[in-house]
Amino acid sequence: MSKDLAKKAVEMLLKGATLISEPCPYCKGVRVMKNGNALCVNCGREAKEENVPVQEKTENTAFAKFEQKLAGLYEELEHEKDHQKQQQIIKSITDLMSLIEKLKK
């Protein structure tokens, strides 16, 4: 995951995008969606949600728990007004996304 993609994803989230539970159909990365377009934070591919091929979901409890934690951090970021706390949350999001990426390999 590049820092540019992580930054773009965070910017999208701050502008009302949402974290979606379905992984990227191309690389299984974490995706954010706004206006029907899903951006993969890992590979950078964008796809219209209705055109995304369906893939089998793998049962990985650790992965699912990390995704839940990531969703909670995005929620927390959305409501946080303090700039310094926002920066801490963004760092946590970036670290967690790196961990999720490592788990996929």
C-alpha cells in the first residue's frame, strides 16, 4: 500500500466515503466507496460497485477483526474534531492497513 493511496482513502473518508466490508476483487485489499465507486487502498484500482466480480469470501477471523477495528477507527475519525487526535487516528489506520496487507500475503 502506498502512502498516496492511503492519503487518498483518508481524504475520501473525510468527504463522506465509507469503508466497505467486501475486499477488492483483484487483490483482496481494503476498499472505500463514494458515489458508487470503490477505491482499493492496496492496488489503487477503482470499480463501480455493480460491476465488481463476486469472489468467494475466506474465513479469516483475525482478518475480520482487524477490518472491524479499521471500520471503528474510520468512524472515530469522522466524529473527531481535535486535529491532533485526528492525526493519531490516521496513523493508527495506516498501521492497521499495513498489518492487514501483511496478513493477506
